[in-house]
Amino acid sequence: MSKASSNVVWHHATVTRERRERRTGHKTAILWFTGLSGAGKSTLAHAVEEALYARGCNTFVLDGDNVRHGLCGDLGFSEEDRQENIRRIGEAAKLFLEAGVIVLTAFISPFRRDRRAVRNLVMHGDFLEVYCKAPIEVCEERDVKGLYKKARAGLIKDFTGISSPYEDPVNPELIVNTGTDSLETCADQVIKMLEERGILSAPKVSN
Amino acid sequence: MSKASSNVVWHHATVTRERRERRTGHKTAILWFTGLSGAGKSTLAHAVEEALYARGCNTFVLDGDNVRHGLCGDLGFSEEDRQENIRRIGEAAKLFLEAGVIVLTAFISPFRRDRRAVRNLVMHGDFLEVYCKAPIEVCEERDVKGLYKKARAGLIKDFTGISSPYEDPVNPELIVNTGTDSLETCADQVIKMLEERGILSAPKVSN
């Protein structure tokens, strides 16, 4: 543009993450829910989002519903594609972080290497790994999507927990026992962690 | 989770785009800035973002700075890769739309087919194409990143406007003359369009 072009070489973002955080009154983070299929990752992520939203936070959940057929719609379930799937989700989550949004991701993400790669994408403290721990027997009994049945019948290959490994988080920021504890208990534990880490301040009334 | 699992099959998002829009007091949209390298897309997008932010809007800019080395870091500049680049940016923009954020994208996006594909990803009215129109002579004279010089020297192949076509938008929602008008004029035109389309209501004081 004529006026600006003489001395503006590159117009950097003026609306920074820090400005957004000051305005919303909360810090941002990636809440990375990991665990077996049926462990309750997505259910928990949405329950936590509802609680955060009620406190006036900017939030967003990335899960299979809005990612698998969109951003990662070209990917299958090979090891390479699963790795690329997690990489893209991590990069998308990083964008939300910059946008001042607490982003909650709900994907099995079975491999330590892939989760570590996302952790390394962002600053220390930005990536909070929440291990949704539930015995596979419980997940398989729930089998809300009928996937375990299909996997047992050999109709799905490389199914985590059946024919492909799930690598437990080594030092997750939080472990929630989604196999035994109630949704409310698990959600409260996540919120408490966010308060303790200074992501959230004391509860305030939503506008 | 034990209590929930008996009757909750799949926990859908309760924090919807509509709820977010009601709370922020503005609708969301994808503002898709397209035009030649040096036309001022990113500068304009950031200026518009600053104006929107000052009005209390939730905003985010996707541009080469935060996408090229991240979400699309595995992609080159072949026709296939450029197409995939725009596809992923469109999908990421769609996620921000759902998150209640007015998302501004600043990419050359030279091909009608690719821009149309993004338009078709979202609902009618969600995709607002802003053609940043500037003569190539002006863009080449600015050459803020020295890319035209390199392209003329044959160091960059498939460079839009030099060795690869730029396909003008057919029916963009807005044309701004970034080659002749000031940054302020162009930004005002974008804001005016958002008001006319009901994305923004009357100006309100930022909190």
C-alpha cells in the first residue's frame, strides 16, 4: 500500500499471544489427552471445555470429529500416516495457542515419540499431557463405537491395544483414572491442575 | 468414566460456534486475502486484525510466518504441494471458524480452483474473498523480500506473476487496490464489508 510501503518492510503481528492472555485473563496451553480408544478422552475434553467456557475462557477441542475428515482427511492409519496425523494436530494446536485459546486435543496418540515431538514444538509448560488411564478390559466392554469388536474380528488392523501397542506416558503432567472415576472427578482434576500451574486464576463469573 | 459410560455414547461439543458468537457479540468468518507477492496481503490482514481486536473481536491471522514452517512445513512449491498447502490452510481456517474466531489468511493462493475448494468447505457467507489488487510492476518494485529479483534471475521457479500464473478472483466479496490506496483506506474497506454483512455489529468499546 502506497503510504506504508516506503518504510514498512514486513508487518509483524501486533496482536500477540501475550496481549490476548492479558485480555482474557487466562494463560493458554495445549491439553493433550491421550489413552486407549474408549478411555473417555473426547468426553473428558468436552466436559473440561464446558467448565472452562463457563469461566469465560477461550477454548477449543480438536478431536476425531473435526480433524479426521478435514485437516487429516488425506491420511490413513499406517505408522507413517499416524505420525503425520499427530504432527499436524500438534501444529494446529500450536496455532490455537498463539491465538489465545486453551486447546484440548483428544486422540489416542499411542506413541511416545509422536507425543514428545508435539511437546518439543512449543515452549516448556505449554504442553500438558493428560493420560486417560483405563484398563483395556473396561474400554473393550464399553466399545462405544464397536471398534474393539471389529478389531478382534480382524476387520481393523493395527488397532491400538489389540494389534498395535499403546505406549504409556512416562511423565505426564496428569493421570486421570477414567476407567474408575466419574467424569466430574476427572474434569475437576484437570481444572485443578490448570489452576495450580497458573493457566487459570481464581474462578471468575462468566460474562 | 464409570458414571457417564452407562448412557453417554458420544459426548458431542456443547460449546458451539453459535454460543461463542453470542458471547463475543460478533459472527465469525474466513477473510481470505489473495494477491501477488508484495501486494500487501499480510500487512493488510494484520492491520485489519488490529482494528478488529480493538473492537473486542476474537481474531487470528494465518500467513506464511506461522504456517509455512509448521503445519505445511513438509510441503514444497510444486503444483500438487501448493494445492495441498491451500487445502490445509482452508481446513485450519475452518477450525478457527468453529472456535468463534474471525480468521484472516494471507497467501498468494493463485489458483481459482484451490480458492473455490476452500469456499466450498464452509457454509455460504463464511468465506469472504478479498482480492488485494496491485499491478505486478508495483509489487516487483517493492520486492520487500527480494523474491522478484531472484525469480527474474531464475533462482526461483514457478514464481507467481513471473513464471507461474495468478488467476484473478472472478467474484470476490471485495477488491482492495493495495497498489494505490493507503493501508488505512484498504483496512477501512474490509471493516465496512464486515459490518455490511452483519459479521460485526455497530462499533463497541473494547474491554
